[in-house]
Amino acid sequence: MLSIEHGKIFTVTRGIIPDGFILIDAGRIKDISNKPFRGNFEKINAEGKFIFPGFIDAHSHLGLFALESTFEGYDGNEMTNPATPAMRAIDAINPQDPAYKDAISAGITVIFTGPGSGNVVGGQSVVMKTYGSIVDEMVIKNPSGLKCAFGENPKRVYSEKSQLPTTRMGTAKVFRETLSKAKEYYENKKKKKDKVVTDLNMEAFIPAFEHRIPLRIHSHRADDIVTAIRIAKHEFGLDVTIEHGTDAVRVRDFLAREKVPVIAGPLLDVSQKVETKSSSFENPAKLVEAGVLVALMTDHPVIPIQYLPIQTGLVAYYGGMGEEKALELITINAARILDIDKDYGSIEKGKIADLSIYSGHPFSTQARCEQVIVDGKIVFKGGKYV
């Protein structure tokens, strides 16, 4: 067992314990207290330190787009057909990408990663740990979402190919047509079972029709957001998460009524896209105030993943959200959207022991991540990977 002692514990869901103790056993949090635990444990003296749950990046492409390479390391967009639902991120993720260590060094222990937004339907994503060497052993949930995209990206890709879709009408047509085929396949398979010839593209939609995963829809402009919800949710009854959602503040009351979450960002990039001109550190606070469930993303490699805490700090201070609510965007809110909050996103008894220990508050550029614990084991200490 491992005991972390005398740290300032940010539980996220149950307030702050100024001088707290955490007992870890078999990879989970066995107990939390404001008094020392009795017993002969391995101990971490966290006096004067800040303790947080492992941070969660709710949208990235980590392991699919390598920072240090070009063509040979870019494996997140199969841009040969506007609908490629059978693509699986797990088959292309490279856990040896140095950015995984960058994530650990910032206390980011869990990520969502998956295909890019070149296609209207891009493929299946995963939720995974950032520590490990074998993808299959790092995965928490696979699949965890089916990537779809509206707006500039698929338009640009297929305009260059002189192929449908080159307009928003075309994007909606491809999306609706693909969902129609998938629904027919799903219903036929339920009725005829093994008599239906397997179609991998259509198989990818079964978890979505069974409400085990959402469609993760890349959309910046307000009208794209509404169109995505109109088709996916109202025409086909599917669950939806809005990715990026730059203009989501324009339709925030609508999103709150529809109970559609938004994973906002990235907010540190200087994008030349027309779609992102209204990007602001204030947007997440406005969405939360309206009742929308919100998390943040780096969209790595757009923003290097290790800057997730700094980006969140800017949302806290310049966006007017405050530290406590902003912290939720990269912990419990992200876990809820990813449907892993039973085990992750807060420091609570019984949850998996993914923790980060900082010299100060991670929203400050002067704070340093000193130790990281994954599954109850110390994996990063004193600037070095264990």
C-alpha cells in the first residue's frame, strides 16, 4: 500500500482538504482522510504540495499524428472516401510517440484520441491511459466514439478532389445517407442475426445505435452544430457530443435543452480558419452558465498536450470561470462525457488511483508537476519517468 501524506488535496467533487492523506491499495484509492493512516506503508511526503486527480484530455489525436514527422507519422485521416466508419484508431496509435511522456509530465493520465476531421465519418476512437507501451493494455474504452465532421474540413478535402461533398448540403447528404444505410443494416441484423453479410463500415455504427457510444461531431459554426443534432439525434435517435464548438455559445440554450455536451477548444492556437474567429477563453464559462456539460481539449498536436493545464488556467482567469469550476473541465466533466466517471475524474474512495502532485497550482506557469501516479504506481518523479 502507498500513503500520500500532508498534501493539499483537490478532490474536485468533495471540496479541498488542506492537510490530507490518501491511502492507495491494489491500484485504487482505499481511503481519504485529514488524519494519518496507521500502518507500515510506502509513504510520499506531500507537505506543501497540491494533489489532483490525473487530468483528462477529452479530445486529442495523440499517437496518430506524430509531431516529429510528416507523411510517415500522419495516420489519423484516411481521406480516400468521405465515409470511413470502419477505421479504428487503435490500429494506428503509436504509444512510443514522445508526446505520451509529455502528457505524463504534466499529470495528464487519460486521453481520448481518434481520427481527424478530414472525412464526414472518420472512424472509431478510444479512451486510453498515457502510460504504457502496449496500446491494448493502455485502452480504457474501445470504441469510445465514432468521429464525424461538418464544416470547412471535409469541404476542403473533397473540393480538392472534385468529389462530393464540396458544400454543407453535400456533407449533410453524405452523413444522412451513411446513417440511413447503417440503421437499415442494424435493424436487419437484429431480425436476421447471422444471416446478414458482415459489413465493417456498418458494424462500426452498432455501438452508436445501441447507445454505448456517441457520435463525436467536429463542428465549429452554430449552423453546423444544429444540423448535426438535427440529423443524428432527431432523425436517427443517436447520442451526440459536439467537438470544438467554437460558436456553441450562440446556441447554448439550445444545447442545454438538448442535453448535448461540448468539448471546447483548442483555445491556445492561432487559427486562420473562418470558423474559429469567435474563439474565446470566455466561451466555456458561458456554456457552463447555460447548463451545458463542458470539457476542454488540446486537439493535440494542434496544442501540445502538456499545455492542457495552462490552457485551463487561462479559461479560469481570463475566461472568468474561476479555478474550481475550470478544474472540472479537465477532470470530472471530461470523465462524465467520456463515460468513465465511475473510475476517473476525481479523488474519491474506490476510484482508480491516477494522481498528480504539483509544487503549486497547475494553472500557474511557475508550478511544476513533481510526481505522477498511475494505477497506484509512481510513474514520474523529480522530472524523470520511472
